[in-house]
Amino acid sequence: MQYVAALFVAVSLVARIAGDCVIDTAEELQDKEKKLLERLAPLTKKNELFTFKDDPYQYDYKARICNAVKSSKADAGIIQVDRNGTKVTEHSLGKISKVNIKAGTNWMMLEYRGGDTYHSHCNGVERTSVIMILCDSSTVEGTMNIIEEHKKSNEGDCYYLFELYSNVVCSAKSSIPGGLSVGSVLVLIFVVVVGCYFLFGFLYQRYVVGAKGMEQIPHFSFWKDFGNLQADGCELVCRTQEAGPPRTYKGIGDDQLGLDDDDERDDHLLPM
């Protein structure tokens, strides 16, 4: 009896997580799609009612994620309201009891099938809605908008395409707070390391070594000559002309001393 009770609780929990959506695909794909529905739990638990307009056609829309919209249409996930003067007509654009779901990196496609049939378009097929849920790490439920209504009288491939932003479809890499890139993280790490080096180096030089003034800077002699080292390295790498021959030093010749031939002959007359 306890086993049956535990099983009932587990099934109820899964039902709440997945909302009221019922997978409408082949049985071998349902396990995978149920796991995708579990990722939508933050959206389904909020039971948010999205309301928006399609300005060119003056249609109003009401939508929920895996929860039915309260209307005259049973199990409708999205309702189109046509306000023609005083007459208000509602059309179901798909049921939460006929759901197909697919996902990729930072996106998920939720499809409601089994809506009201077209009157004069799309060969009278049932209406279908496709909700593209895109990654936005800053919110659980953003605003929903209609992108297009694809319908042609001679084609059966008709659908309503909607757009919704949410962080429930964001991958681990893109859900970093603030959306910092790898380069930004590396720059922050570099700044922190350099700051710690100078801070702790200054404290060590002042209170352990007992240095004063500029000598409190860690490795002061290195940083003092750092500019000269850079200049020497730049000259070594960027020099475009070969160095000239080394300078040599010559002795002073007789011609530089101003001696002439008469002085040389007088030297021979001097006693030895």
C-alpha cells in the first residue's frame, strides 16, 4: 500500500512539473520529450498568461505554456480573439493535449496542434502554433510576440509562429550572471592577481623588510629598470640596420707630434 501511495505521489509530481501538456508523438520519442517538458517547469509553475496584439490584423492573443487558457475552447494553449465590431470570435490555435517539443542549444520549440480548422485557407486543416523559446538569462518569462502566420490556400503546411524569451532554455555556458565572455573573465582575473601582488608586496616591504618611500614597491629595482629593459628589447627586435665595425684606438704617430727630419738628424749628434 505504501508503494502504491509513493508511486501516486511521484506521478503527481511529474504531472505538475510538465504542466498539462500531453506529448503527441511516437511512443519511442516520448521519454525524451518528457524530459524537455521538465525543463519548462519554471514556466509551467508560474502559469503566466501572455497577452499581446497583432497590430496589422487587429487580433488579440492569449497564451500559456503547458496550461490551458480560460475560454470557450477546451484545452487551448493559445487563443486568437477576432474583434470584428461588436462581435468577438475566438479561435483555438492548438491544444495542450496535442504537444510536440524539440530543443537545441539555447532554444526550444513547443508546438500546439489540433486547433480549430481553417475556413477558406490551408485546405481546411487544423490550426497549429509553434512557440520558439529563446535564451535570455535575465528572466524566467519575457514577453511573447507573434512573428508570422504562415498560410496559403493551396498548402496544408500552415502554422502560427510565436517568440518567447526565457532562461529555462539557456545552456550552462550562456547562463553566467551578467553574460560575461571568456575574455572578460580573463581580464578580471588578471586585474585581481596584479592588485593582490602590489597590495601584499607593499605590506611585506613595509612591515617585514622595513622599507620606506619608493622602496616599499615590491621588486622596485626591477620596475625602475622596466622601461630601459623594454627599450633594449625593442631595439634588439626592431633594429633594421647592422651595427658598424667596432671602434679601434691607434697610437700617436710622429706626424701628429709635429717632428720633422732635422729633429731626427739632431738626435744622432747627442752623446750616448
